[in-house]
Amino acid sequence: MADLKIKPLGGRVLIKPLEEEDVTSSGLIIPETADKEKPQQGVIVAVGTGKRAEDGTVISFTVKAGDTVMFKKYSPDEVEVDGVEYLVIDEDDILAVIK
């Protein structure tokens, strides 16, 4: 991803959402036409420069590129770059790192 044409600014991160599985745990296949919820998990592709505190200092990130994370359902902004969907989200809206 070194040739990525987008870099988040400030305290934002760029996430590639994980694809939802099309088969349930009981083996049922979910058709393409089914109304699916958007995934709330993804892999961080890039991080911004860091959030600025009121005194002007830069607060470093607690997450890094490559981390798989869980985030708030309605907080990300969707962007598309070269036909690939990404999410831009504030680090504060990331709920957990998935190990």
C-alpha cells in the first residue's frame, strides 16, 4: 500500500473495511440482494499526523497501520479511491483493537 493516493489528516485513520461473510455459522448462504449491515471492523491502512491538544502538542496514535479494529457503527465517512472503498474515522471512534 506504499502507493496509496490518500493520507488521513490530524487524528484520523484510514480503514479498509473487512468483508462480511456470505455464509452464516449454520451454513445458510446469504444472497447478494439481502440487506446487509455495514461491517464495523476493518484493517487500518494509514494514520494521520496525530491529534492536536489544546496547548498545541501532538498526541500520538495508540493504533498503527495493520491493526484490525472495531469501530462505532455510524461514525466513519466512506471514500472511494481507485475503485477501492475505504473509511475515514477519528481515532476516538475506534472501540477496540482485535488480536
